[in-house]
Amino acid sequence: MKIKSLLTIFLIAAMIVAPSGCLSEKSNETKPVEITFSAAISLSDALKDMGTEFQKKNPEVKINFNFGASGTLEKQIEQGASVDIFASASQLEMESLDGKGLIIKSTRTNFTRNKLVIIAPSRLTIEELKTLDKIAIGDPKTVPAGRYAQTFLENTGFFEMLKSKLIFAENVRQVLDYVERGEVDAGFVYFSDTLKSNLSVSSINDSLYPPILYPIAIVNDSQQPAISRQFIDYIQSNEGQTILSKYGFG
Amino acid sequence: MDFSPLVLSLWVSALSTSIIALFGTLIAYVLARKRFFGRTMLDAFTTLPMILPPTVTGYYLIILLGKNGIIGNHIYKLTGWNIMFTWQAAVIAATVVAIPIMIKSAKAAIESVDIEYEKAAFTLGKSEFETFFLVTLPLAKKGLIAGLVLSFARALGEFGATIMIAGNIPGKTSTMSLAIYRAFQSGDDQLATTLVVFLTMVSIGVIYITTRISRTD
């Protein structure tokens, strides 16, 4: 009984407070123009930086980022998530949305590139991967970095041999996290992911996997195509590209 | 269709339910019948995984059992075995998350057994061990079985802690709940639907069994 009445009081209080809270927020001058940007998680640091710079110049704009594996983000858009801009780490996801008519074709463009590397506590060669116990890659079904890694391993002929050692991660940053915490012995990540890490980076032959080009496009049912266009232009501007190269892209 | 998530889930749930049957009942008995310093603490501690978000439980398990974890680093140094990303990790996650349900249910069942019966057994020269198996256990049977069935269901549905310490490795640690998530994310709606229907049927079955048990007097 006591719990019930407490609950009732709490609910009533919540009903009174919640809407007034929302109202007071809205009444504060002009409300910002919000755009939602779903982007490959490898872009997170660079894009957050660009977002901050862009919002300084355009104080009325608020960019909400949604970072994740490109495949996961693609599915969210397919299922009707309200997203304004989509940037993926491979052409496959963009192609699939394009094929379903979910992006504005004319806005699709490639804006940066990346490289695949091996990250581990010490530098190693491809042959040395055989001696390891656990190797993390992104889940090839949803994570482009994992797909690139799989292609690379297939092209070098090591895939079958290493298959049982592979640990699939939900996105490329999780691969990095697994290696940093020592839960796996090595992982395949992008060069741009390694800049903040103290681990050793071993480069691999980039002719053995497809070129990593990041496409970007405005989503078809974007409510803010004009602002979205502006931000894409900013990313492609000299300033945007300088920020990207600072984070290891290009 | 790949049946490995189904087989793995049943195996993981069955194994964790067995562990729960043993330790859950033991802890419940201690909590119900013993008075000692720290009893309330033990009660609260064993309830915690039921209240905490499974991801928090998973995080604690990583801190404990990860390669550099408080216990995990010793296991690794001694045996060279890292429990992370193995099916055994999935069993641990399912056990930890589901055991509070058994403890709660079994504790209530054991407390409801009239202690006079146990005392009578003691005066007739039976040891506590014998009394437990010959008197307490049969009288608390209903609550214990209900607790086990519910624990099994909870273990079968475990997601958050599992994905954190066991990962989501197809054929190795991808249990049904995880396979649903992976299938849904990668657009394999047919597989997702099949697994969803199966898990729903199992859950309905569990509810049916537990209500039947509580009805039969």
C-alpha cells in the first residue's frame, strides 16, 4: 500500500515536471536547427571536431552524431530512423541504400580514405599472426573494417588457417578496445584508429584489399537538406580535410 | 538454416541451470536457515545481478575474469587460458544473471517449510545433511522447481552480460539472443524471425509450466 501511494506520488510528480521542463527549454529564444548524422565509428573523433568547428560558425545548428558500424547504421536507415546525413566506411552500405532509393543520389560523394593496419602490443608480420591465440576483426556482416580484413586474409591465403582464432567485434573501435585491454593478441583496425593508441602498428600491403573510400550522402527523407548540404560542403572544404588528415585520414 | 545458436543456447542454459541448482539452493538454504554476521549483505549481494543492468554485471565480470582481471590474470598466468570470448564465459554470464531468481524462489520455499519437521528429524538422529535431503528438499520441491524453470528461462534469454564477456562469435558464443541481434543487424530477417518465434514459444512454455507447478497442491 505504502509503495503504491509512493509510486502514485512519483508518477504525478513526473507528469507535472516533465512537460514543464520541455516547455521551458523550448521557450528559450530560437530553437536550434538539429540534424542527425549517422557515421562510421572510425570517423567519430574527426567528425566531432568538425562538428564543433561548424557549430561555432553556425550557432543555430546542432549536429547530433550517431556513430556505429556502417552496416548497423545502414539497417537503421532502412528501418526508417530519421537521419539527415549518412557516411559509411565502405561503398557497400551506401550502394545498398542507394539501390533502395533511400539517399539523394546527387549528394553522394567520396570525401576521404583510410588504410587497414594490424595493431598489437608489438610489431608483427602476417606470418606471425599464425602464432597468436586470438585476433579481433570487425564482424564482416556489419563492419566494413572486418570485411576489408577478411578480404585481405583471403587474398594472402591465411584466412582458413586463422579462421578459428578470429573474434568478431561489433565495430572497429571495439577491436581496438579488445587489443588495448589485452583480451586478444592483435586486431585489424584503420590507421586512423591507431593515432591515440600506444600499441604498435604494423602496416600491410594495401593492394590486397579494396581501396577504403568513405562515401557520404544526404538521406532521402531528411528534414534539413540545406543545412546537411552545408555541413557536407564543410567536410569537403580545406578546413574539413585538414581536420581529417590530422586524425590520420586521407 | 544454422542451428548452432539453438544448440549452444540450450547447452549454455542447461549447464548454468545445473550450477544454479547446486549453488542457488545451497545459498538459499543458508540464507533461510542460518543466522550469521553478514547475512543481509550476502542476501543483497546475491540479489544484485537481478537489479543491475546486465551490461553492468558484464562489466564487473570483465574486471574480475578478463585477461588482466583480478581473478582472470591469475588464471591466465597459471594456465594460459583466457576465459573471454569462450562459451564458458557465456555459461558464467548466464549463471550470474539467473542465479538470483533461484535464490529468491528457493529461499521463500525453504522458509515456508515448517522448521518443526526439521527439528523432529534432528531429534531422531538425522544429520543436517540428511535432514536437508529427506525433509526440507521434498517439502520445498515446488518452489525449487519453479525457481529452476525461471532461471533456465532467464539464462536462455541472457544478452547484455554475455555479449560483453563472451562476444558474439558465430558457432562459438553466439547464443540465440545474440544471434537474433546479429541477424537483425545484418538484415537476415528470416533467421531473426525463426529464432524470435522459437524463443517466444519456449517462454510461453515456461510460464505454462511454472503456473502448473504453483497450482498443483
